[in-house]
Amino acid sequence: MIVRSALLAPLAMTLAACVAQPPSLYQWGAYEELLYQAYKDPVAVEAMRTKLVAHIAEMEVGSRKIAPGLYAELGTLYLLAGSADQAVAHYEKERDAWPESRGLMTSLIDNLRRREQIEKETGK
């Protein structure tokens, strides 16, 4: 009986440690599940965009920091939907919120603006 208790005690402590995780620094909402669903079913991309918009709006209203990459992800979803202006706006938000992303976001913004200029000049 004592041996059995001695073996079960470490197991119970390990399980308790796995369950008691510290709170996350950022709120990701359902991002991982949405991303998985969008990869599995491209039709789910629109639902992902809608839910990310709602999650980001909720976080902004509460003056909480948006998780790294969420503005950029939403910008890319807008770009895929054909809204380059919305994409640029969200890339700018990502760049401003996360200085580490400045180089990449600036490059994406510049490329989109260059593409818009070429389309205006050529009429395409």
C-alpha cells in the first residue's frame, strides 16, 4: 500500500502541474482553431476573417495589446479578399504595435503601394 502511494504521488503532482498553467501573456481568441479550419477548408477563410475582426475589436475596446501577428494575419486575409487598402491599414497597425515586424511590414506596405501605382498607370 505504501509503495502504491509512493508511485501515485509523483504522478498526481505531475498531472496537477500540467493543469495549472500560468495565464497567457496575450489573448489569441480562437486563432489556432480558425487557422486550422481555414487550412482544412478554404471556405472557412471568410469566417476566420470575421472572427478575427471581432476578436481584435474586443481587445482594442478593452485597451489590451493585440497578440503579435494578428493584425498582419487579418491584413493578409483582407488582401486575399481583394482589399489592398484594408491590408495596408492592418499591416501598418502590426508595424506600429510590434517594432520587431517593422522591416517586413514596411516591405509589404511598400510593395502593395507600388502595385497600386502600377495598376493606376497601366489601367489594369
